[in-house]
Amino acid sequence: MATFLSGKTLIANQIEFINLIINHLTEHGTIDTTLLYESPFTDLTPQGPDGLFTSAQMDELIAALEQITATALASPGSQQITA
């Protein structure tokens, strides 16, 4: 997530959205990006991340989350827990 956040100035709702992602990653290790369009993520905006981020930012966010998932699944002894 540090790569995604680097050099960006985010508004409060964007920061809260990223915090929700970090909380989910802390609990589960990975995140299926389709979950970004469900509660609690849609509690901030009904459109989910599309209501908070530009298309380019969404591409960056999805790439960062895919990298986190790939790293987590490649780690020895890692376990994927789905919500």
C-alpha cells in the first residue's frame, strides 16, 4: 500500500477507505478486489472505490492489492483466509 500512497494527497474518505483495506488485510492477509464493492467499503460511497478514486488511481490500487496478494500467497507457511 505504501507504493500506492506515495506522493498522493488524499481526502478524508479516501484515507478511511484505505484504512478499511488495511484492516481487512491485517485480518485476512489478502483481499479479493470484488469486496471493495461491498459493505463496509460501500458504506463510504455507494459506488465503492469508483466514487472516491480516479480511473488511474483505481488501476494503481488494484495493482497494489494484486501484488500484496501474490506476495502473501508465495510466502512459505502463508494461509489465505477468505471472509
